[in-house]
Amino acid sequence: MKQKIFSIVLIFSFVLTITGCKSNQNSFMDNRPSISYEIKNPVRKAGNAQKLASYQENLTYDMIFPCTGNSNIDKVIFGHITDKINSFMSENSNYKANGNSNRKELYSSYQIFTYGDNNISVEIQYLIKDPSSKTETETTETLIFNGETLISNESVFKKQKIDIVVQSIKDSLLSSEKYKSDFEKNSNAIPESMEAIKNFAFSEDSVIFFYAPGSILPVQHGVVSVEIPKEKIQEAFSSASPSPFKGPKSSAREAVEQGRPIIALTFDDGPMDGKTNIILDELEKYDAHATFFVVGNQAEQCPDILKRQIDLGCEIGNHTYSHASLSSLSASQIENQINKTNDIVEQATGIKPSLVRPPYGSKNQNVKNTVKSPLILWNLDTLDWKTKNTNSTINKVLNEATDGQIILMHDIHSPTVEAIKTIIPKLIEKGFYLATVSEMFEAKDLTISPGNAYAQAS
Ligand code: ZN
């Protein structure tokens, strides 16, 4: 496909050279598309505009995109433009226009911003005009480069701090004369999720978020851009974000870099009034973190405990609604078990669990395909539920704890609660850093993904 497009452009084109950038356009002027697409007052802080166009019988494209003069960056940008052209051409390969005014047309234009030490970010807007359905669809995508490297937009913000970013965007829309009244009618249009903040560019002292027409405000507003000063969302930047947007390293990562062993204590089957709180007291005393895999029908009784867990920096995972053995359930029953508990936790804390621990460790292919979170197992079972013996639980952990381990306990048994009073200080004395499951994987640069099961971080 790529080959074909290049040959078309070469045969029918003349070439302009502007400071090393090529502008390719076919010269049959009367064959030009019906409109010329351009962003109103685009910000273009670097490079030059470049054009790639082809006006054919049924399909046309007319792309304006940047040439920065850096060949690695330009290759990535050109790749995005040609991918867009290729999918437009192949998706519409059977389209018959019957006359120039009925051709399907693809356009692009762009903005380019600079930040930090001469780094750039690019916003590309696309328009597809489809006369057969009388629709015009505008979309936006952003590319952020750190030096010559394209960074993943997903890595810029901490998952637990998305709420801060989303709230700042909402506040900004509500204080904007232009958008206020329309946004007020539908202020839930921006969900608290990564998906809601995936298109953005870094500018000198701010982050600019972009939304396609109709996605958060009525279509007539066009592409909506919301500029947020970086200080407002400072604490949401991850340590993987490029400077000057880089967040501080997590203390778990610092511990790993210092060569300390790291471990994740996990507690299942709670929360339980009078028991879970004592474990939280101990964690708070030593500034340690743990992960609680909660059962939904108990969690709904104790929203205050859930809230305290999050306030102390602990993590809440999903242990189903009724402690069901997931491998014996249908896909919709599994979804019901997971979603109900996620909703309860999100309602109490504002944070949706991102991990699932299947009760009894029971999982099959259906469970893996259905659950949209990583499955977290364990590699040290204290057997606290069986022995119900404080010393036995203490000894098991202290004798067998190693770096990267996920330790299974239950916060509903009194002997376990007692054991924790010894386990936490002793582990710290041995040099261990006590992290949540997510912190431990992140600190070790290990990615965990939905549909996969993990028993340890190594
Ligand atoms: Zn359980």
C-alpha cells in the first residue's frame, strides 16, 4: 500500500524543497479537493509545514504536517501520516464517487509546541469528509517527543492521580466563557480515566489537552483544547515523564535503586470492622504500605475502612463480590462479580481497583479473557487461615520472605492481626521495603497486564 501511494505522488507531482523538507502535491489544479483544511491560528513553534497530497477519481487526501529537520522525529511523524492515508485508502478502496464533488476526502493539519530543553510535541488534526453519508469527522492525536524519542502518553501521569488532572480540566472548562454553559450541561463527559486524558501536548509551562468535536462539548465547538498550568497538576506527573514535567521518584523505586529488598503484604477477604483497622494502625505507625483484596459484600459495609486504606497509601484490589470461584462462572457472571466490587470501592474512595485476586486462586482461560485487570496470585502462603496461629504466621513470613515476593494473609482472623504487630517491624528491621503490589512492580520496572497472572515481582 505504501509503495502504491508513493508512486502516485511521484508520477503526478512537482517537488518543492523548503529547508530540506519536501512538499509533494499533484499539479492538476482543477482536480483539487473541495475545501482547504487548516487549523485556525495554529501554534507552530518549530519546523516547517509540509504537504503530501493526491487527488484521485474517488478518493483524495491533502495532508499538512510538520517537518522538524530531525530525521528520526520526522520519520515518526511521517509514519503516522502515511498510516492514516493507508487506512483511509484501504477502508474506502471500493468507494465510487461519480464526480469530483462526491469524492471522499482526508485532510490533516497540525500544531507544534516546544518545551524544556528544545523538545517538541505535535498535535495532528484529521478531517474525513464523506459525501455518501454527508458527514465530516474530525479527530485529533498527539505525539510527544523527549529528544528524538516518542514517549508513551500513558506513562506521563500516575494512574492514582488521574482525578487531579481530570478535575483541573473540568475547572478550566467551567471557568471559560466560551465553554462554560455547554460544559455545565454535561460535565460528566470527561470520565476519570486514562482514556479521557490521552491526547495532550507539553508546552513551556503547561499541558494542553485536546478533545475531538462532540466528545466532551457539542460538535460546533470543533476540536477543544484545554491548557492547564503545570503547577496545578504537578503531583500527578510520574517519574517517567520527561523534564520539566518529571514527577519525583516513588520511595519504592528509591528503595529498589538502593538495593533494598521489596515485598508486598496482601490481605484477603476483608474488610472487617475491629480487625482491618488494627492492621492499618500498624502500617501507619511504620509508614508501610500493603494491598487489601476486598470482597464486595463486606466492602459495602465498611466504606470508612476503604477510605482509610487509600489515605494511608495502601492499595485496594478486587476479590469478587461474594468470594466466588471464578472458574466455575460464565463470562457475564464474572463481570458482574468484578464490576460490582469495583463500583463499591470507587464510590467509597474515588479510585477503581486495577488488580484482581481470584478467590482460591481459581482461574481458567475464560477468567483470563473476561477479567480486564491483571490477576494477582501469591508465592508465599502463610496458611494463616488454616493454622489460625500467631507464631506460625510470624515464623512463616520472617523465615521465608525474599525480594519481590507477594505474601498471602487474611485481615479477618485475629491471630493474623496479632502477627502483623511483629511482622511489620521485623521485616523493616531486616531491610525490607513494604510496598503495595502495584508499587512493587512499578519500582522494578515490570509491567503487568490484563489477562495475565502474577505470583511475584521478578
Ligand atoms: Zn479469599
